[in-house]
Amino acid sequence: MRKIILLAMSMVCSVLSFAQNGLIKGRIVDELDNSPVIGANIVVVDSNKGVISDNQGEFTIPCSGSVRLKITHVGYRTLTKTFDCSTSEILEIQLKSNDQELEKVEVTANANSNKLQLEQPVSIVEMDNRALKRGTGLFMDDAINTNVPGVFMQRRTQSGGQQINIRGYGSGMGFRGVSNNFDGQGVKMYLNGIPITDAEGITLMDDIDYGSVSNTSVLKGPSGTLYGLAIAGVINMKTEQAPKNKTIIGQDVMLGNYGLVRSTTRLSIGNENSSILVNYGNQKYDGFMDHTKSTKDFVNLTGDFRLNAKHSVNTYFGYANSYDERNGELTIEQYETLDYSGNARYIKNNAHSAVKTFRAGIGNTYRFSNTVSNTTSLFGSSQSLDNSSAGGWTDKSPLNYGLRSVFDLDFDLSDQVSLSGNIGVEAQKMNAQTVGYGMSADSTNLSGYNIITSIRSNQVTTSSTASYFTQWTLKLPNQLSLTAGLGISNMKISLEDRLWGLSNNHPGNEKLKVYEKSYNSLVSPTLAINKEINSKASVYASYSTGYKAPVSSNILISTTGELNTGLKPEKGTQFEVGTKGNFGDNKLFYTLAIFQTKFQDKFTTVTVQNPDNTATLYSYLVNGGQLNNKGIEGYLNYRAMESSTGFIRLLQPFVNFTYSDFQYEDYQFEKVGKNSEGQDMTVVEDYSGLAVAGVAPFVLNAGVDVETNVGFYGNVYFNYRSSMPYTSDGLNETDPYELLNSKIGYRKSISHFDLDVYVAANNITGTQYYNMVFVNQLPDAYIPTPNEINFFGGLNLKYTF
């Protein structure tokens, strides 16, 4: 009873105290365009209590007399200022952009959202619009390879066939070695909170309009706690959004060598409670080699709607129509002699990648109280894909749909202790039909392209994944925080052979018509500790895990019709220590990470010979050894000059580096060789102790951005990539290369008009280098880039009503 009375008295005192105090109401906005800053942290310095700005950037804090507030948001400079509590007006508080304090760490849910880099015990890189647009802004690999240490992105065509290697984990298992470049596995990718990665774990990126992406974060290393089957990492992309209280029409045009033309038309309409942005992009490229043309059409529509102070809805709709020609991989001899004519078999089959995609999602956010909120997103995509290569033609029609729902919770346990976290689920299902065809000459046009002449396969697959997760951060005194989380993932695959009846419809047949396999209870824990030092630097240590389950093509031994039941998911574990800091009045920002990432149960190939050992009957996958990847990554950004009155508005050099010591351990691979009599035989190769193929041991990027107050701006940046092995036996290596790129432009606002005109040059020194190197696929290996300087330029014009 006594406790109840004391509690009641305490509540009464709190109410009376609140009644005697005033209220300060404010709105946090971006200094440049006056758009609301959503999710900013507003903290009362004396009490360390605070609130978060809502979807309009608004907040309310009880106070009396005057109050000193500290306002922070990733991507903006921290503002600490004293305000008068007696004013009845809504204060408009402007935040200045700051590349040292990166933007929101996650586009989707994260237990550590809205926190600065110093509070993040993970290795994550955020690229804002400046970093994304240093080059053309049309190809994500240009931005990632310059700005994100430890990550290497390649593309097979001018605008398609992208592959991402994060800390040594590349693509899935191939038929010629321990990895190949024919599908994107291991990396989870999101666009506006919608998974680009399908339910099977494969990421196709041909249909993404990188030109409309305004923000990208890259989380490096196993990320199974929050993202399910993400053994290598996570990439979150966000398209640009309409600013509030403005109506804007804009037209962007870019021209470049080899027939590059990009046109983007956009309309954005925003008011206090809603905003809509729609853009249409058309992109063409003639190619610098035969049969490498590319055409793309994109439509993006985003909408944000504030229903009330607690409830908001955001929507996204995207359409893409992409077509990229392929002329095949060059042999080593072709590449070294600058023979860029391509592969005749590819060209004869009119090799290409064609993708049509409809993608949509709707997200609903509701704040139940100051401590509990929920964001639930429903998403879906429908695709029509067809591609041909030297081996034939394939059609695929996948339908993906699912949801992600996350409860965010934030509790103050005392004046100096708080607990924040989330609980959520992500589920996705895909139904797909894949039909393979053989090709041969067109008898009506023998000099033309080959045509489809036979059907080889017809498979229907159903894949489903479900991930359940929770992650919590306990903030303790002395700026110490502990993070722990647990994710549980499940995956089920079903494959039906629609051509089963052609050769198996007879008594006694043992080959199945439908194959099914499940991978359940894949547990991914995360542990981390973070210590801030005088709000200027932090040190952290973390442990994370993740899995990659087999895809449908892995579980079936097609020759025998048997189910590959012994295949286990690959597992990744990572230990990392690092430090981050802001020094010199937040002018210098750095990150340094030292890590060891192990990928266990890596897939490898076993061959089966006939009884006489005269021929190889078939091959299948088994779990082999592991990759032991140790490395160091560093990043430094220095705002050397900054002034709103002088000629130089911003002078900002940057540098980043990666050192990788990645090796195979207990790793054997079976391949087909010849005995002394010229017969097929199994040859076992042991890669243990050799360097992991497809990774350059040393990478260095450096550059400088310059902006003036009269409107001129520019950049120059340098890329160096050391030689790397591209066969697992270590016998074949690329040459190292150096690139130098630059861009200059002029921006000016005249009345309601905003003008941006620029010119740029890539590969100024005329270096020979590659867009992609195919791992373990000799004799074909290289997809080259232009080995001479090439130019592009553009004009962006917008009118604000």
C-alpha cells in the first residue's frame, strides 16, 4: 500500500511540475531545401532526456525558462543551442548537411536507427548523393568501388549482370570452380524497404534505376540477425523523395561517348501532410564493342502521407524495361592483344539479357506511444526475363511477394540507462517457371542470328523464406553500450519437372517429378560492445553470423534425378574490432576496421565416373572447406575548408583503403582430367593455403571534392586495384590498374529556376582494365571497359513553383 501511495504522489508531482513548465515546439528542417528532417534526436543537455522529430520534422518538449538542446541526425552536423521556453511560436531549426555524420544507417528496420556513426558497433558505409554522383551516377559499381572499402562490384554488360563481392564472398557455386559469376547470392539487397533479392536468395540487378537512387548504405559481413539469409552483407538503397511544401518539375539530360544518352523527367508535389514524386528515365548506350548495346526505361513513383501525428504511410511503385546485349567474355589472349571482338558463339545466338519488372510496396508506420512504434511493409514484384548466351535461351517468369513487420521499442530505465530494440519478422515467397531452349541456325536466314529450335527443360519452382528476429541495445553510463540480437531463418524449396513425362512415364521409374527440401532453424546471433570517448571517437568489437541456403539448382542432381539431401547451408561468422571518430570541430572523420570472416561449409564439386573410368557421368555439389578472410579497412574524410562567404564553400579530400589476406582452408575441388590413355578421370585439386580467387589484396581510392559559393564545383578521384588471382589454383592473375577520373560543373539558382551543367572525363590516362573478371572460367575470362579516355556531360534544370 505504501508503494502505491508513493507512486501516486510521484505521478501527481510530475503532473504539477509539467503544468508549471512551458512547452517548446519546433520543426527541424534541412538548411538547403527546407524539407523536414524526420527522426532527428532532440535531447535536453542537462537531463539527457529527449524526443524524436515526427514525419513533419516537428517535436514538443516541456521546459521552463530556457533549455539547452542537442539536435543530432545522421547526415547533418550536430547542433547544440539554448532556446527560450516562453515563446509561443513554432521554432524552425535548420540543420546543415555533414558528410562526416552519415545518414540513417538503415533504410529498413534496425535496432540502431537514427544514431550516429560513433554509436554503431558495425562496419557500415553510407553513400549520400554527392558520393553517388561523383561519376555518371548511373552505375552503382562506380560509386561502390570508389567509396566502400572491402566491397567490389562488377557488371557483365553495360548496365546489367552486376555481381557484388563483400569481404571475399562472391557469387554462388559454379560448374568450373568454387565460384562463378552467373548469379548474385549471399548479399541481401533492398530498394525503399522492398527486397530486390528473391525468396531463393538470388539478386538480379539489371532492372534497378541507379540514376534515381539518392542514398545507399552497405552493411559488410554476415547479417543474419536482422536480415535472414544474408551471409555476406546487406545493401539498402533509397530513391529520392519529394520535398515538403514545394511543387517542382525537372528535366535532366546526359550525353557521353559510345552513344550514351540518359534523360530523366520528374515531377514532385509536396505539402504539409503528403508528397508525391514521379520520374521517368530513358537510357541508351551503343557500346564500345560489337553487340553491346543497352536500352532501359524506368518509371518510379514514391508517395509519403502523414495521416496524423502518430500515423504515416509511404508507397513505392516501379517499372523497368531493360535490354542489354552480350558479346561474351574475352579470352586471356584477346584481352592482352586488345582484341575486343567478343565471342562469336554469343553473338551468333544474339546473346542478351532482357528484364521487365513491376515492383510495388506500401509501408505503414504507427507510433503507439513514445516508447513503442510499428512499421509494416507489404511488397511484391512480377518479372518477365529472357536471356540467351552461347549455351542457349532461357525464359523465366518469377512472382515474388511478402511482408516485413518490425516493432521498435525504446525505454528509459534510469537517467543514464536506456534500452532500445526491435522485434520483427520478414517473410517472402516466390513462384517461378523457367524454360530452357536449344538454339541453332535459322534456315531462312543462315547469316543471321540463331533461333530457338528445341525445348530442353521446363521447371516450376516455389521458394519461401521466413525470418524472425530481435535485437537490443543497452546504453549504460560513461557512453558504453551493449548490443545483442538473435535471428532465426527458415527456407523451403520445391521444384517440379514439367517435362518429367517425356522420358519417365513408365512402370518402375524412380526419378521424381517433384523435389522438395527444407532448411529450418538457421540461428544467427549477434553480439557487440561500443564505447564512445568524449563524443569524439568510439571503439567497438562485434561478432555476427549469417547463412546462405542452397538454391533450387543445387538440390537436384539432374542426371540421376536424385535429391542432393546432404547439402548443408553455408555459414559465415565474423569477428571485428574497429574505431571511428570526429576531430577538429567535426572536420575530420575516420573509420578503421580489423576483421576475420570465416565462411564454412562452402560448396564444392564432386564428379562421378563410369565403372571403367572412361567418362564422367555427372557432377554434384557437396560441402567442402572454408574461406578464412582476414583484412583491414580504413576511411578518412577531411573538410579542409568550409565557408559560406568566401570563394571556396567546401574543400573536402577523402581516402580509403582495403588490405585483404583471404585464404582457402581444408578446401578440395574435383574436376575432370585425362589419364595417360586420354580417358576422362577425376582430378582432385587442393586449394588449401592459396589466396581466394576474385579478390585484390590491396585497394586504394583517393579524391577531393570542391564547391564554391559562386556555383562552380568539381572533383577528381583516383582508383588503384592490385593484381588478383581469378582461378583458385592461383596460376592466373589480373594485372594491377590505376584510374583517374574528374568532373567539373556549375550550379546556379535564378528566381524559380535551378541550373546544373557539368562535363566529366573517365579513365583520363587511358588505362586498360575490366568491368568483370570471370572466376574459374578459363579460357573465357574478361569483360573489358574502354581503354581510352571517354567523356560525358549533362544539363539538369528544374523549376520550383
